[in-house]
Amino acid sequence: MNYLDSITKQSPWLLDAQQIEADIHLIRMQSFPLIYHEHTFLEHKFVDGVYMVTGPRQIGKSTLLKMFIKKHLTPNNHENFLYFNCDLLDNKQAIVEMVETYLEQFPSKKRRYLFLDEITAVKDSILAIKYLVDSGHDKNLTYVLTGSSSVNIKKTGEHLPGRRGKGIDFDYKPISFRSYLQLVYPDIDFDIPFNAPEKDFMAIKKTVNLSKALKTYLMTGGFPRVINEYYMNKAINDDVFTIYRSWITSEIAKADKREYIAKRILERCLFSLTSDVSYNAFAQDTGVGSHNTIYDYLNFFENAFVLSLIYNYDIHQQRVNYKKNKKIYFNDPFIYAVIDAWITGKPRQDYDYLTKNSSCSKIIENLIYNHLSYYFENIYFYRAQNEIDFIANNYCIEVKYQNSISTSDYNQLNKLKNNKIVITKQHYHKNKDILLLPVEYFLLCVDKL
């Protein structure tokens, strides 16, 4: 491979700073009416080290890297920014040779940034980075590695002991409902303190149709491209569904998994959403083999950012029981929509599950998990005689997305000393023991927990 040619094709601004304006990722982004800025990454002060950016494919990681480059690139430093998609490289040796070619051909005494996109697609890529750092290629160098497999990128970090410098991890997720509202309504302040009076929430509700916005978000999820597609066309083109389904099927193929087994397992995930299940029950219901096969495939989907498993937490003994049943949630509403259309064969824009109370309440509970995952690293559930949907730090949260609510719906919470929240469809009530909040309210102020 002619590495210099490949480098300048992927990073043409190395030869001419103006070429950044012709970048395909930035041109596509600039065609969107709603542009999301991941400020944590874009405003970070990078130093010597190895940084990691994780997240599902099609979330916009490549665009994020290009946005950073454009923000900092000038006619005087344009040779200091390398972008390279490692999907094009065959092995770890190719990574080393490509990076060394760049460093030799574009020497600089200033800081250089090496954005190595989808590096986990290359087998043993960690050994390449380890070699480069050990060879002295770490002074005035910032490595930014991205990956679409949480386990692979995590292993990359774990196998660089003492070599990451001040490098940290960035977890790039679909945007939250609150961030979605800020994107669509940039002139409205959605910053509601968690214990704010109901009138503050009602003031926003009078300005924005939050119920309609939530329904739209349940269709688009938090993927910027999908949000813009719906914002511009009031519909989501079939091609967009195909792109995201292809992401899932390509990950299945690259992991040497069988698509028909993956589909059966995903179908069972749809059916059991919000219910606790065992690996053995999965194996029996799908007929795909042993519980080990189920574990392997669910672990794969979790690593590929498709879904998440949460575990049973014994409140009384204050410990996690990993052997008991698990609950499975999809990592974004649009991921659910793509899989539902793929598995059921329904029209891609059917969304009939949002019109049925029983299925819509499950989607809402899934959404509550998605939002909690932004703020809590460990989220569990509890089931004995009764169930508590989510336990996060000192919070116990029940989801009751229904037209009417009585105290009997959340009796199990009364026995606990934790902070207690009930997510409702429309009810707001506050007392010293339990806080009832409409779902939209909770999603706006959840970061104030």
C-alpha cells in the first residue's frame, strides 16, 4: 500500500488547509438544519496521551473528529492533524507503517493529532499503538482512537498500562430527549432543577408541545442524522432504516455470528422487553441451542451498543445477584424501531407499537433506562414478591405510564428508605416520601438527580 497517498486522500488538508471545506462528513453535516455539538469532546484540552472515543456506528464519531479538526486547523498548523479510517487497513503492522509514514513526511515541533477511526476493526490493533508509544512516538502527540465495539476499545485501553499518558475515554451516545429539545428549540431554556415547582414545568409545556415532541423522539431516537431526516421531511426515509439495519447485520457478519440466530434472539428481546428473563428461557423459546449461545450473542449485542443488560439487585442484602434473571433494554428508541421493522417485516414507518398502551408503556420504560444510563454507571432492578424497575445509586424508580394511578401501584416503594420516584403519564405529586413526575418532566430534569 502507498501509505502517503492513502494518508493525503483521507486527510487532504495536510497538503492544502482549504481542503477541509470539501470533507464529505462536514458537507453532509452542514446540510442538516440541526447540528449537534458534543462540547465535552470539542472543547477538551488534549495533551500527550491515548484517548478513546466509543459509540455505535452511524452515531457520528467520524463527523465529530472532523469537527474538531476544522475548529482547530489553520494555514499554519494544517499538517498537524491526521485522520485515517482504519477499516482500510489489514493488520497491526499496517497501522504502524501508516503512522510512521505520516510522522516522517509531516514533521513538526508542535502538537500533532492522530485520529485513528474505527481502529478496533483491525485485529490486535492495540499492539500497534503499544509499539508506537514504546518506540518514542508519544511526545507532542495526541492519539484519538475510535471504536464501535465496547469490549475491543476497552481492551485497547486496558492493554496500555502506563502508556496512555493523560488520555481519557469519551462515550459518544445517542443524544437524550433533553438535548433533542435543545437542538430543536435552541431559544428555549429547558434547564429545570430537579426539585423545581410544577409551575416551572407547566411554563415550558405551554411553550412546547412536549407530548408531541416525545412521540417524535420515540420515532427518531437520539441519532442526529435520523432527527434531521424527520425534521426536514416529517418522515424517515426507508434508506435511513436500511443504513442502520446494515450497521447491525454487518457487525453480526464481522463477528462471525449467524444472522438467523441473531434475529431469533432479537425477536425474543422485543417480546421480553421490560420483563426479567433467564438465559435458559431464551434458549428454550428460541430453539437456538444452549444458554451459552444466548449469553454469547447477548454479550455481542451489548458490546456492539445495540442493547444493554441490567441485573437483579438485592435491596436487603445490598448486593448484585448476577445469577438471577436479567432485564434487556435497547440502547435507543430508533434502534428498537429498526429491529422491530427488520424482525416483524412490518413497514419501516409503521410505529404501531406507539399507538398501543401496553407496548408504548414498555417503550417509555426503555426510554427511562436510556436516560438513566447517561448519569449512572450502574443501574439495576429488584424483583422478589414485587418489582422495582430501576435502582441507581440511592434512587428507586418505578415507571407507571398509565392514565390513572393509585397508591397501590407503588406500595413496594413505601417500605424503602431510598429516594423514591414514580414516573407517570401525566400525574405530578410531591410529598416527603415519594415524588410522582410526568415522564417529560423527569426527562428534562433527570441530570439534576
